[in-house]
Amino acid sequence: MHLINQVKLLLPRRSLCSLYSNMVLPILEYCDVIYDNCSIRDSLALENIQRRAALTCTGAYRHTSNDSLLAELAWQPLRIRRQVHKLCLFFKICNNLTPGYLRQLVPRQRVNDHRLRSTSNAILPTPFSRLSSTRNAFVHSTVKLWNALPLDIRSLDSLNTFKLKVKSRLYRQYSVHFIPRLYSFSPLGRAPVYHCRLRLGLSALNFHRFTYNFIDDKSCPRCNHVSEDTNHFLFHCPAYSVQRAALLRDLSTYLPNNIMTNLRILGSYLLYGSPDTDLQTNLSIFACVYTFLDATGRFS
């Protein structure tokens, strides 16, 4: 992670995320179905490594909300990923896709049931455990996760389909505002980082700093407006009227008039993009925003 941090200004976000996913994440998740019974302290230590990677990839401030960071990158908490891995391994055990010594670990409903397919359709008995360390071990904890799955998921025949269904069930449903695939095309430069910070809700704007208790005054330093929030900065502050006029002129090339006149919708387009707009148009809109951010000099 230290080496990735050293080149974060030389590589686009796409490359930084790829470095993390291919060089760091496999180490964090090696044998994770075994060590998932680790202490809460150790689990948080692992999550902090991923958070550090998210800060490096996005350029966000270190106090940024972790949920927003993960939503920005479409990453999942490592503890949730471990649950998916455990359930996938358990599915393979129940469907005779693993060595016999693993199949012997699964509690079965009937002693004479040599073929474990029936376990997919039944609630499995949770093995008795006296110690908390044992209760969190692979078999004990995964049986509980397995029993919590709906019957239609437990009864699936395909591992790939099972994995997709489990992911859709366990993975968090992020805010509809975030479109992570779009942000992966962020180019090099400071403006995309400023843009990301605005989207994540912690930037150099006084309202954001006030919200996080960094300062006591949230008013605009340029026009003394009561609150320098994102909406004020983008659409109302008179100090940036010239730059704003250029921004709106450029945006009119890509957006219809009904969106240009609705500041609430327009603000969402400028910060998050729109799932109803094609990729190239979204990237062109973001390019206009980057030009505006550079021209104002507010974050320099």
C-alpha cells in the first residue's frame, strides 16, 4: 500500500484500483474462510487497510465517511466478502465438488444420506459449541449463514448462479446517486479529485468542514453567504459568475433545456452523472465540471 501511495499522482484511478485488487486484496483474503473467526479488533484492522486503499484511489480526505468511500468504488466490506466466500465453499461441499474430508464436516439430517444434495433443501442443525472461538469457526458460522438463505438459493445447481444470488443478497445496496463504473474513467489531475471530494461530502468548502467540526463558521468566504455548500458554490456564489457562465454554456451542448433549468437535477448530473445518459455524455459533462473547478481556483 505504501508503494501504491507513492505513485497515486502518476496513475489514474482505474490503475490504482487494479493494483489494489490484484496485489493487496488477494493477500488480505488468502484463507479468509479459515481466519474469519478472528477478533473484532483484527477484523477492523483489515478493514482499515482497505479504507487506506480507498483513500489512495479516490484522493478523498481521511475523515470521509467509509460508506461513501465504498459506494464510490463499488467495494464491499471485507467481512461481507468473507461471508460470500464461506457460502460458496459450503455450496461446493454440499454439492460434492470438494474432497471427501470436507464433506464429512457438514452436519446432515440423516446418517444414511451419503449424497449431500438434500442438505440444500433443508435447515441444517447447528453444531453444538461451548466456546465462542468454536462458534465462530467455519462450519458453525457458515451453517447459520446457510440456514438464513432462502430455499430457492440453497436449491440452485450452478455455483456461478449461486454466487450471484448470494452477492445480490449480502452486498449492500448503495445510494442510487453513485455510479462507480463512471468514476473509474476519471483522468489524471487535481480537478477529478476535487470533484470526487464534492461528491463524497467532504471538500474544502466551509459547509463540509463545518459539518465535520473542523471549523466554526460555514459561511462563504467570497460573498459572506450564510452557508458555502455545494449548491451555493456551483450555482449561486457571485464570485464565480464568469466561470459559471462558461460552465452552463458548455453544458447546454450536452443537456436539454428542461434539465438546465432544474438546478436540483442539474446538480445531481454534475456531481454523480446520470444512469439514463450514455457514458460519453456523462464523461463530457464531468469534463465541463473539471474545467469549472480549475477555473474557480477555490480548491487550489
